[in-house]
Amino acid sequence: MIFIHQPLAGAGAPTLERRSLELQEAIPEDTVWLDMIRPTREEDLKVEAFMGIQVPTREEMKDIEPSELLYVEEGARYMTGRVLSKVSDSEEPGLAGITFILREAKLVTVRYEEPQAFRMYALRAGRATGNGPATTISGEAILAGLIEAVIDRAADVLQLQGERIDRLSGKIFEAQADPSARNTALQDTLRALGRHGDLISKQRESLVSMERILLSLSATYRTNKAPRELREDVRSTLRDLQSLEEHATFLATKIQFLLDATLGLVNLEQNNIIKLFSVMAVVFMPPTLIASIYGMNFKAMPELEWPLGYPMAVAMMVVAAILPYAFFRWKRWL
């Protein structure tokens, strides 16, 4: 599916008109942004003929080598980043590859998922994109706006994860009287920390990929003497992104701390169980010794002929069990 965006001049700020393009329909010359969502081979050929570019395949977009993610070919600049998105074949958010192609003030985006940031920018662009005339709407400005929307969405995700981690932190260190409920809570906490850590890791990877794109754009704009406003926007967006990376690193460190604390509490619970078994073994060791002595098959044992021998042996075993238990209680080991 292809969506085209054309500038509309109005009384106020310029806006972008977004509409889907039929396969038989020609691409208008004033199109500044071609948004390709799960394109077919016929749609790839149509855009390639219009822009004079090569649309990368889905497999090519999955490469992790920097030379395959950022390169220039026949006057077109190709930039591939990863954005956090609700992946179609999974319930959990995943990283979706998106390729941005700039050529002659026109932008082409190729994607196979629909990140929230793209919907946010499309709605925003339908209302206003700037304060200048319609001719100022270009692929470079749209690309900067898309990356800014991705970063805004990343900030929302990190803020939400931070609030959830704070609530989880309170639950980890609160006291619970019921040991069985405590064990279940610790297991749930470990699972929640794993989910939060995985999401933050993916968000950090997305921010790193966007940072590579911004650094490449900044160097290109500085070399090509791009408009000052555009260069300032890229630098400002880059600073915001780097601050988010630091915040994501802080959240990842906090999750690691909470994970260590939770595992420490789990170890304490396990140690208490092992301590109980150890105490029981020590408590029953003296009675076992007494029972072993009087269980030997020797004839010359005076207690065997004594009428009070059996009660005496039982009493000795009880006393031998009580004394170690009382000692442990006195030492506060129980």
C-alpha cells in the first residue's frame, strides 16, 4: 500500500494532504512524501520508476552492518532505523525496520509495521507542518518531523516504564506476612522485571539507530550548507535523543538493581527453608543416637531387664531433642 502526501497551501500554516494511491494511478509530481506500507513488487517498481531509486527488500532492511543501513546510491540517501512497534505476529512490542530514502527534496519511507509515531506525525502533518509557505515543505523537513515523533513516542514509553518500575520497586521491599504469598509475589516480580527490561532494551536499540541517522544527517547538512533552521532542528533533536538514551540507561541500571534485590530475597527464602531442614536434622540427631544405642543386640544391657527402661529411653530422647531446640532459640537462630 502506498500513501502519498502533497502540500496544501491555506490561510495559516501549510499542511499535508494524505491519501492512498491506486496501483493504476500515476504519482503526482508535487508529492513530497511516499509512505510505503508492506509494498508489493508492483508498488516497488512504480516508486522506483518515479524516484529513480532502488527500494530495499524486507530482508535487506534487517541487516545490522552500518554500511548496509546508511549509504548513498545514485544521488539518493538511504537510512534504515528500527522503531518500537506492535509487531503483527506477536503480542509484545518489537522492533520494526524502517527505511528512509531522500532524493531531490522528496522522501520515501518503506515499512512493514505501523508504529504509533508515524500515525502521530501523519495526524500532526494533516493540521500543520510549519509557519512558512507551502514551498518550505520538503522531504528533509518531513524526515526531521518523523524522527522527532519517534523520539517523542520513545519519551512516552520510557516515562511509562519508569512509573511502572517505581510501583514495582515498592512492592519488592514491602513486608508480607504470608510466606506463600511472598513467594508468588517474588515470582511475578521476576517476570515483570524481565518484561520491563526487554522493552527498555528494545527502546534503547531504537534510539541508537535513530542517533546514527541523525549524526549522518547532521554531517550531510553541514557539508551541503543546508538551511540553518533545518540544521538547528537536527541538532536539537539529537540532544533530546541523547538525553533519552541516558534515561534509558538509568532505567536499565535500576532494573538490574531490582533484579539483584529480588534474587537476594529469593535466596533468603531458600536459606530459611534449608535452615529449617538443618535445625530439624540437628534436633533429631541426639534422639537417634539414643535409639541406636538401645537398639543394639547385646545381651549384657541392664536397662533391657529394667521395668522403667523403656520410659527412661523415651524421656531421654525427648530431652535430647528439646535441649538443641532451646539452645537455637536462645541464640536467636530460629
